[in-house]
Amino acid sequence: MAEIQYLFFDLGNVILPFDHARAAARIGDAIDASPSSVIEWIFDSGLQQAFECGEVNQQVFCERFSKMSDSNLDHDFVIHTISDIFSLNRELIPLIAQLRAVNFSIGILSNTCIAHWEFALARFPILSELFSDFILSFKIGSMKPDALIYENALAIAAVEPSKCLFVDDRLENVEGARALGWDAVQYQSVRRLASDLRRRGVRFNF
């Protein structure tokens, strides 16, 4: 096992747990539609994927949602509601802070849209305090597990693939990193991640 020199964290359901059902219920209540219909319009239609790939901006996202749902919600309400779904994984933050304290190189590698990202930065300023490298799908135009987003991340890390560790909650994204020669683990708990890091020779006070 190669010595790890750079660690990328996924954002959603690793650093920031989220609940799409919360947004679907609020929007559904506002337009008298079922949450399942809202999920269908946003996710099953591919609209959210297009948003996270940067193919559509916030205005187009809202316009397409309005057309599919035959509604006319205020765009600011829609953007805020689909973004107000995150909480902070407070158990993980001390581990990340200790990595930062020993100057270990860390970054965020995430599938996300501009609305979610701007909301997260405003709600959780600790993200900007702990991380300096952000590889985001809406900026790259590629989503995990596509190779392009990992290649962009590796260029930022500037290390050999085997010395780059990626932590993600979704197995397909972990396998996407491994297919390119990265080391990668599926996030299960803070305790398990700390053990994974120690087994790879990462020294930090946690």
C-alpha cells in the first residue's frame, strides 16, 4: 500500500449529510403535488444531473422544473428549497481539523450543482476554513464516476494516483477512483475512516 500524500473527501453524505425528501415535501406542498412527483421531475428526468454537470444554470433549472410541474414558483424559493437539505457531520469535522493541523493535503471532490455549493459555503463556512482545493462537477462538466473529474482532481493534487486517497459514500464512485489507480474507501463511520487512514501511514492526532 503506497504512502498516502493527498486525501479527497466527497461532500454529500460524508461531510454534509442531506435529505432530498425534505425539499420534495416542501415544494410539493407549495404546488399541491406529491413528493414523489417532485422527485420525478427533478431527478428521474435528468434535470438535477444536468444541473450538477453545469449544463444548465439556475434560471434554466427553475424554468424546466416549472414547465414539467406546470407551476410558477418563485425561482429563489425553488433554489433555496432544493439546497436547504444539508446538515454538518460534526463527528467528522475534528478528524478533518486534525489532518489540517498536521498540514496534510486535503480537498473536496464532489458531484454538486452551483446552488448546493453556494448554499453550503454560506451555511457552513468551516468548509472554506478547512479546505482550499474544491473539485466540483458543475465546474468541471463531469460527474463521478466519470474519469474526467478524477483526472482534474489528480492534477490539483499533483501526486501519483496510488498516493491519492478518495473517501466517498457511494461504492460506484469509490470503484471509479480505483479504476484509475487511486486508493479509495467507502465512508461508513468516522471511527472506520480513522482506522483506514492509520493503516495507510497517515499520522495525525485523532
